[in-house]
Amino acid sequence: MYIYNVTINIEETIHDEWLNWMNEEHIPDMLATGKFSKALMTKVLIEEEMGGITYSVQYTTNSKETLQKYYDQDADQLRAKSNRFAGKFVAFRTELEIVSEQNG
């Protein structure tokens, strides 16, 4: 299993609108591609020097190949929908491989 992690720092002036968009539109659109089995959104509790509010969204997928299909077929279109927030956020993306998982 793999996690496609997107870390986003959003300006406070549009935070509420962006958070609603993420929960009501963007994350459901990501899941609707059929390439991710779940999404986990977390708020980063460390305050950034540059200000804003930071979130991490982790999308779980079954393989590197499926993630590549997302890049090839869906990424550009879905990322373009965030243009309404252009200049008001920074984002970086990482790919993670799940090595082990334990429950307590």
C-alpha cells in the first residue's frame, strides 16, 4: 500500500472557504477517481513562521502503478480546480510506502 501525501499551507483569509471546498468537493473528487481507497485529513499543530494554517491530506492507494495512473489521468484536471485559491496557498506532495501497520 502507498500513501499520496499532500501538505498544504493555506492563508487564514480564505481558510474557511478552502476547508469547505476540500471536504465537500476536492477530497470526494479524488476518491471518485477510483484510485484511492480512503483519505485522511489532519491539521498540523506546529505554527509556521510564514503564518497560515497547515494540513496534511493522505490518500491511500494500492500500488505505485495506480498512483501513476492518477498522475497520468486525473492530477492536472483536479489540481486546476484549486486555481480559485491561487497565490493563497503552498503545497508539496510526497509519496509514502506503508512498511507496516499495527493496531493497539
